[in-house]
Amino acid sequence: MSNKDCEKAGRGRFIVFEGIDGSGKSSQMRELAKRLTKSGKKVITTAEPTGSAIGVFIRSVLGGEIRKTEEELAALFALDRIYHNKEIEKYLGEGIDVLCDRYYYSSLAYQGSETDIERIKKLNLDRSDIRVPDICIFVDVSTEVALQRILGRGNKIEIYETAEKLDRVRKRFFDVFEMMKTEGRKDAVCIVDNSGSFGVAAEKVFQSVEKIR
């Protein structure tokens, strides 16, 4: 269904936020939710992994409490995503804009930087049970800035939150976006620099989303 068809049907927009850990994507997502709500839109925010049993298990893996291979973790994310899509479709059908913190781009970048990306693509792309977002907002900062922010939180460090892994994943994200262009995919990606003014980045996010329809 095209954006024009979605508008006629009164469907909501599916907006995904991506970025390496420490990029500030979650803060930008919350800011967009406020702005859209203020403009009269119905909005819901969500995230992956979800709060389902699978999602809770994934968080234990990310926290280092349980060990799984990258292939196993990618499969778990895909299962959680399929479950999540049922909820996403419900809200979109009710005319609600859905803002999601992480989606299949993260699987392609994180697990795809550690194992065969073709396997990750098969799990996530060109599937009727995993929806293509209306737009992906990639919130970008350097590895150094991201690591500073992560360490500043004082929280337990997760398995991907090292300088080496963050750098590899950031590069992989750009590889993924280029791959999608080369393969002629319909994914719309907007890259936003979040290393400077939060407000300037937030305005770019808002304007990019408003162009969808």
C-alpha cells in the first residue's frame, strides 16, 4: 500500500528509530512523539526487544546473563519481531502513528556484523509478517561520543557496548543502507546527526516525518 493509499484509509505511519547504543535515538523518538501529539496526531511508542517472553529472554542475552550464538540471537529477534508486527498492524489500522525504537536494521547491523548477513536478511526481509517501515530515522553520532554517553549512564555494560563493536556496527549500518539502495528496496532512510544541537536534530526528524504524507 502506498503512502497515498494509507492516507485515504486513515492508517497510521510506522516510524523506526535506529542508531548505535548511546546515539540518543530513544530521546529523539520521545521528542518526536511529543511533537506529533502536540500537532494532533495519535501516537504510540514501542521498542525491540519487546516485553514479550521472547523479548525478556533477548534482554538477558544482551546483558550477558545468558550466552547465545549470533545466529541464535538473530532468530530470537526475528521471532520477537513477528510477534511485534501483529501489535504494530493493529495500531496502524486504528490510525495511530507507531514509533519504534529499533527494528530489523539493528539485526542486520548488529548480528550482521558478527555473522553471515545473508542469513539475517532471509529472517527479516521480504516477509509478509514483517512490515517495511514508512521511514527509518538513523540517529548518528561518532563511536567516541556514543561510548562517552554509555559510560556516563553508570549502567551495566551490554555485550555490544565496547568501542570496537560500536565502531563495527556503525559502519555496518551504513553498509546496510547502501545495500538497500543497490538492491532497489523501498526502505526510506533519513540520517540525522545527533552529535551537536539536540533541537536542530529534532527539527530535522520532525520535518522528515512530515514529508511522508
